[in-house]
Amino acid sequence: MTERKCAYCRQTYQVADQTLPNAAKDYSPFCSKRCADADLMHWLKGEYVIGGTGALAAEAVEEGEDRPGSDLSSPFDDEDAV
């Protein structure tokens, strides 16, 4: 068995040998499903962010266009409201 550190909780854990029958599930680089799910929730909530500008935003600025999604006008007029 190989010993590694969990990417979420930093505790050491043993990696099971997958060639053995009935080996434990491997959640690498996490020690357990709990740590893997906790890390995924941080990504889904937007708590982890990869820095930099997106490629689409950079291309639009270079071409002198507005950023994608900057036109927030509605196709519906307020006059249609009852």
C-alpha cells in the first residue's frame, strides 16, 4: 500500500492496491468520499476560483466589442405589463 496525503484534510491515508480482490474504492487525491464531496461543494459554490480573464473576454476586448453577456436589455417592453 502507498501512503499519501489528502488534498482536502491533509491527513495521511493508505491507497489500496486495486489488483487485490475486494479492494477499497479509491477517491484519490482524497482520503474518502466525504472529503471528495466537500471539495466538490466548494467548487460548486464558487468558493474556489481560478485566476485570470477568460479567453472570450480577452478576445472581445481586443476587437473593441462589448463583453459577451453585457447586453442585458430585455426583449419584453414594460408597456406590455397589465
